[in-house]
Amino acid sequence: MLQFLAFLLVFPFLASAAKEPICTHGFTLVKNRCLKLFHEPLSHKNAERVCSNFGATLVTIRNSTENLDVIALSNKERNVWIGLFCLKTDLSSCLWDDSLGSAEKYSGFESEGLNSEKGRCVTVNTTSGYWSSTHCEKKANMFVCELPTTFEDTCQHNYNGFCYIPHSPKSFIGAFTTCEKECGELASINSANENRYLNTLASIFSPNENVFIGAVWQSFHAPRSDWNYEKMDPLHERVDACVVVSGERSKVWGYWYTADCDSKHKFFCKRSAGLKCNGDFETVTVAPWISYTCNSSLILTPASVSSPRSQAGGTERSYCEYQVFTTGSNSILMTFLNFDMHPSDDELTVYDGDSANSSLIGTFSGKYGNGLSLASSGNKMFVTFRSNGTNSNWSGFVARFTEFYYASPMNKLI
Ligand SMILES: *[C@@H]1O[C@H](CO)[C@@H](O)[C@H](O)[C@H]1NC(C)=O
Ligand SMILES: *[C@@H]1O[C@H](CO)[C@@H](O)[C@H](O)[C@H]1NC(C)=O
Ligand SMILES: *[C@@H]1O[C@H](CO)[C@@H](O)[C@H](O)[C@H]1NC(C)=O
Ligand SMILES: *[C@@H]1O[C@H](CO)[C@@H](O)[C@H](O)[C@H]1NC(C)=O
Ligand SMILES: *[C@@H]1O[C@H](CO)[C@@H](O)[C@H](O)[C@H]1NC(C)=O
Ligand SMILES: *[C@@H]1O[C@H](CO)[C@@H](O)[C@H](O)[C@H]1NC(C)=O
């Protein structure tokens, strides 16, 4: 009877707190971004390093208002490094630190101010507001660092509205499911700034090692078309499907590399800052869209299914089939919220395709609790459940199907 009552679905518990943009690390909120003046004069390179220790860049200035904001922070009569680097004496060659364009649209150079022969780095004179080319190493200047705003949270690594939580090594699937349970995702990287931030965290948390990121190299030649930012090392031979950033000596900092999905690496889960996720699972009543169906029609992710049960609890004599699909070229992740079956009378069989003729992922019996996850290599999965119903002490299974980006590790580059 207890088995019957305990047969409930579990979901992570989410509660959102009031969301006001804030700044971390003692930065000051200035018109929706976070700025901080560092008084000790340093070379441009060392100034960049100080900023990057906070996951920040030297300040970027996109219009005259932002120029005034920087000046307002600084003592008068100073030159202050800004996050601009000019390859040539030409505004289109002056690139901002956040990798989001050049100074063509707005610049504070006075005539003659831009001269890459004087230096490729740039300072702003906080009295006049004008910018000038400055030698990157010969001069030491004060500087202003810039961070994006985020939301209040007790997490240690709070950046741009997200918390990044380090974890000890797991396989890619293990990492993926761990992060789901924490109301987050395996950390994705969507901008140059985020790439810098995550690489910095990785080199602190996991020096000289690989760290999984939430991206998978699509089968053979190309990154997924829905990547909006990509930093694969062009010289790296892409032999595996999963993607890591790496502090290994043979690798270049900031670039991405492929790694075996089954090998275990450290990783970061990324979740919205200001969300409280009850790490333990909260038990809630069965959601109405989950039914004890057998032979349901085609199932489209996200969805859940559970084994049929007899009135007394336990599984009844039955044979059921489930055909699961997802859209596009995504793969299907089958995560068990419960798996408790007779070791020989009940069995669940999962195929990597749309019928029992597809290749077998596995046949499962016995107890796994919620410690089992399976993935398809394509966008179809076929599942059968067979029970002799001879024993009423087993609660059966509850599985959730979600889509995710996964190319089989068997897909190698030719
Ligand atoms: C200056 O640029 C920032 C960032 O692009 C923008 O939010 C702001 O509205 C701009 N201000 C003016 C006066 O153009
Ligand atoms: C900044 O500009 C002011 C006014 O043009 C000038 O007098 C001053 O020498 C400049 N300061 C520096 C540090 O270059
Ligand atoms: C489910 O479908 C299979 C194959 O069509 C059939 O053998 C089985 O009896 C069905 N199960 C139920 C409970 O209808
Ligand atoms: C069910 O019972 C049959 C006959 O006793 C047996 O062959 C089979 O292995 C049992 N298990 C399942 C999962 O069908
Ligand atoms: C599976 O293969 C058999 C034999 O090749 C064939 O008769 C059957 O139609 C196939 N079933 C499906 C669902 O494709
Ligand atoms: C079910 O479990 C109970 C207690 O664990 C045990 O006493 C009983 O024999 C079991 N029933 C069957 C049919 O195995």
C-alpha cells in the first residue's frame, strides 16, 4: 500500500525572488552596467588581467553618455585605460574587448588622437574626455573594469544573471542530468564575455584539465546550426562529439575542443541567478499530463510515461510500446524518475530508432531508482515494457523524455 502512495512524480522546486539588477565584487551600478575604477596604475596587459580576475573586461564605451559615465567615476587629470585595441590608424580596426564590434559607430578620438604608431591601446583623458592611442606596455594607467549586471543570489559565481556551480567529474550524460536536477543546464557559452568568464572559472577550478560545456559537435563537420557563438579551435582535429574547454598544455586557452562523451570531466551547471532550486527533489502529486498509459500514440518530447499498475500497486501483466520523437535533429534523453521492477518478470527495452528493428540501447530490469538515463543518437526512440505481473511489490517505472543536443560518440570525423 505504501508503494502505491509513494508512487508520485518528483520535480525540482523553483521559487523566484524579487529581481533587481545588482553588481557583484563592489562594482557600481551605472545605467544598467557595473563599473569599477582601479586606482593603481598598471600596464594595459596587467589592467586586463585584473579585470579578468572578476570575469570583467576593461570598460567599453558605445556613446557619449557612456563616455561621461566613465569620466564621472574617475579622478580628474588622469588617463584611464579603456577596453579598445586599434590594429591600425583606422576606426574600423579599433575593436572592443567584448568582441562586439569596432569603434566606427562612436569614438572619442580627437583629430590626431588615433595613431597606432604611438600605441595600439587606448586611454581616455578624464579632464577633456578625449581618447588617445597609448603604448600598451610603456605607460601605466588607472583603469575601469566593466561587468554585466546580475541578480542577487548566494551562489559564489554569479555573472550576467546566471550562477555557475562547479561539479566533480561525470560523463556528459551524467553532467547533463545533474544540471537538470539543479534547475539549470550544463553551462552553455553564448558570447565572448561568457567564454572568457567560464574559461577563467575553469582554469581556477580545474587547472590543466578538460571541462565539459553544454555543446555537442554535430556528427561530422560542423557545429550545430543553432549555435550563436562558437569557438572551436580551427586547428583541432574533431574526433569526438562532446565539447570541452581545456587547461591542458597542448590546448589554447579560450578555445573549445572535442572530447569523448563517456569520459568523465568536471563541469559547471548554469542556472538563473535569484532562483532558488531545492536541491532535493520535492515530491508533488502526479501531473495530469502524465497518465499510466500503455500503447499511447506517438509521443513528442517533452513528455513522461509510466508503467501500468494493478489496483494493488505493482505492475500488472502487460505489454506496452512507446514511440517517442523530438523535433529537428535533436536527440532524446530518457531520464528515469523511478525504476523499480522485478529482476526477471518485468523488463523494459529501449531501441535507438522508431521500431524494435532499430539497434538496441538496452534491456533493463530490477532497481535503478532515478539513477538511470539513456540517450538516442537520433530523434527517435522506441520503448517496450513487458511484465508478467506475478509480483505486486514493484512500483514500475516513470520516465521523462526531453530533447537535447547529442551526437553519438561513434560519429567520428573522417
Ligand atoms: C548608449 O549606449 C547604451 C548601450 O548600447 C544604451 O543603452 C544607451 O541607451 C545609449 N545612450 C544614448 C544616449 O545613446
Ligand atoms: C587631459 O586634457 C587636458 C585638457 O585638454 C590637458 O590639459 C591634460 O594635460 C590632459 N591630461 C593628460 C594626463 O594627458
Ligand atoms: C499494446 O500493443 C501491442 C502490440 O500492438 C499489443 O500486443 C498489446 O496487447 C497492447 N497492450 C495493451 C495493454 O493494449
Ligand atoms: C515472464 O514469464 C515467462 C514464462 O514464465 C518467462 O519466459 C519470462 O522470462 C518472464 N519475464 C518476462 C519479462 O516476460
Ligand atoms: C522489422 O523487420 C522485419 C523483418 O525484416 C519486417 O518484417 C518488419 O516489418 C519490420 N518491422 C518494422 C516495424 O519495421
Ligand atoms: C512483498 O514484500 C513484503 C515485505 O517486503 C513481503 O513480505 C512479501 O512476501 C512480498 N510479496 C511478494 C509477492 O513477493
